[in-house]
Amino acid sequence: MQIVFATNNDNKLMEINHILGNSFNLLNLNYLNIKEDIPENESTLEGNAMQKARYIHKIVKMNVFADDTGLEIEALNGLPGIHSARFAGENKDSEANINKALKMMLNISNRKARFRTVIALIFNGKEFLFEGIVNGKIIHEKRGKKGFGYDPVFLPEGKDLTFAEMSLDEKNKISHRAKAFEKLREFLLNNADNKGAI
């Protein structure tokens, strides 16, 4: 089953391939030689995800999905949210983003946070949205070398390891992205024709 994933992020692609499994042949933007920056100027994760999906769909005329993920910290009124990737500037520096968040939370005792992923799918000309959420908290200093983004400072509810200390298998059992992509996977499998093609 062939479908376009509107991303150039190799870490994300690896994670999603791991979740979706062998039934899917994901084509990313590098493979399709689309190098341009996709606009992301909506005010919600849902808006950004759909904007990216529509943008790529216009170019490739194939079934396509895009995602947007935000870390929402309760004490910071939901920040960084849609600004998660560029929280500390346009160059998408994860280290700088983490440092900025930790600095803003220096004297804050409420550490509650959640990761939220929204997937926008354009499938046979129709639009669909899928959401995944994982609750947790922001710890005071980085732990772990795996994962990416804010993973070293996010401790999921009921767990002793940060996302950056977990194996991909462990993370994919509980992560926001895994929950959203599991919903996408189920939808695609239920809507594939009997030849396994979309």
C-alpha cells in the first residue's frame, strides 16, 4: 500500500515505519524530491497538519498524510504547542528548545505536560483527522540519548523512564504519535481494496 508522508524528518519517518509495519510503502518528500519548505502558519495543530497535507496533495495528486505535534505545558498556558519545533528560533534546535522550556519553568512546581499529535489525511479526495495524546511531566534536567525533540525532559505518566531513555519499541507502545498513527493504520487497512492497494 503506497502513500505519501509529508515529511523530510528521517527520525519521524523511522518511527512511523516502525508503527505502521510492512503493509505500507511510505514515500517521503526526500524520495519525491520535494525540497521546498511546506507552509505551517495555522494557529492549531489540526490546521497545520491539514495545511501541509493539502499543500503536498496539490503537488503529487496521491493519497497523502501529514502530522503536527506539540508539547503542551500546563503552567506555560500550553506553550510551546504549535511553536514546539521553533520555540527557541527558526533553526529548529532541539537543545535550545529544551533549554528555553527548562529556563521558563525554573521556579514552577506544576510540571504537568502532554504531547499531542494530529494527523491530517487526504484519502480519495476526502479529508480526515486523527489525534493521539500522552500525558506526563517535564523533569528538571535531561535524561537519555534516544528519541528526538523534547524526549529527554518528558516523563510519561506512570513511567520511570523519559522518552529518550526508552527503546523505540517501548516508546511506540505509549507515545502520542503511536496512538495517532495506530488510528491512521486502522483506517487505511479498513479502507484498502482487496488487492491491498490504495
